Amino acid sequence: MQKQLTEQAPAVTALAALVETFGHLPAPYIVVHTALTAVEIQLNTPQEFEAWRSALGVAPAVVTLHAYSGATWLAAETRFRGVALKLSGHGLNVTAEQVVGSGSAAVAA
């Protein structure tokens, strides 16, 4: 059975609350997932990611570093107004090889 738009109401409501509460933060690329009730916030720089992470009260310990050939990014997940919220921060000036060579804990994507 095909999902109905009304099933996304919790995600859209959470997104509206994010805009109202955090309108002063850097503008992200936003995805409202249709397969699950979730909002994804993609940010262009680690600084923008940190501003959102801090404002949402996401603990630094839950941030993961993902390294893949050609791309490295930060990621964290939390909940906002009962909806899954996924943050990602891009624009890291480090390669997957540098991450692996440093001994840092990274998630291979």
C-alpha cells in the first residue's frame, strides 16, 4: 500500500518547529524522508554542523566521522519533537586515507 502524504505530518510539523526555533542558524539542505518519518539536515561545513549540533543539544560523543573515497563527513542522529533527525556536516578538508592513517575512529561508508 502506498503511503499517504498525511503520514508525513509529524516530520513536516517537526521541520516547521525547527525553522521557528532555530531560524538564526545556517540554512541547511533539508530532506523529509518518505520511507520513514524523519528529517535530514545537511550542512556545508563542519562549523555549520557544530552550530546545529550544539543548538540541538546533541552530545559530541554521538558524532561519527564517515570516510569514503572522495568524501568525508560528520554525522549524528537525535530526535526532535518525537521525529528522527539526522545531521550531516560536509566540507571536511581531510581524505579517507588521512583519517585511516591517523588512527581516528571512523565509519567506512
